[in-house]
Amino acid sequence: MARSHVERLGEFREILVATRREGVRNVHHTRDAMRASGFQIGDSDGSSYGAELKVLQEEIEAVDRAIEDEKRLALESEPQSRRPIKPRIVKGT
């Protein structure tokens, strides 16, 4: 079965999230390794990775919006029910 646009976007989102998590892991690993080696790195907040993290997060949010858009488009393209709508009876006063 062919994958839908939503499935493909979901897979792409998973890649971006994994990339974000790996980047954060690398920041902590590098920092810990430098401290263990005796480097004086101070109390860096990891902000050197912040710009890349911001871009990744913006991409993830863009994919989230695209997923919602694709879901909306799929609903709009579904054929509407052919069942006739019953008229509403309103009693007079």
C-alpha cells in the first residue's frame, strides 16, 4: 500500500525529532567529556547549540502544521454522505 502524505510527513517529523535529541545528547556528552579531561568550561548553558536547536524546532512545527493541513485536505476530498438531510420540523405557536 502506498504511504499517504500524512505518513510521510510523520516519518520526516520523527527524523527531525531524532536529530534534535541527538544534538542535545552531543552537547551534554561533549561538555561532560571536556570536564572529565580537566578543561575549565564554566557553567555554559549550551547556547552555542541554541541556534541550531531553534531551526530544528521551527522545522518540526512546520511539519506539524503540514500534517494538520494534509489531514484537513483529506477530509475535504472525501465524498460527502449521500443521505438526504431531514427537514427540521418547527411547531408553530
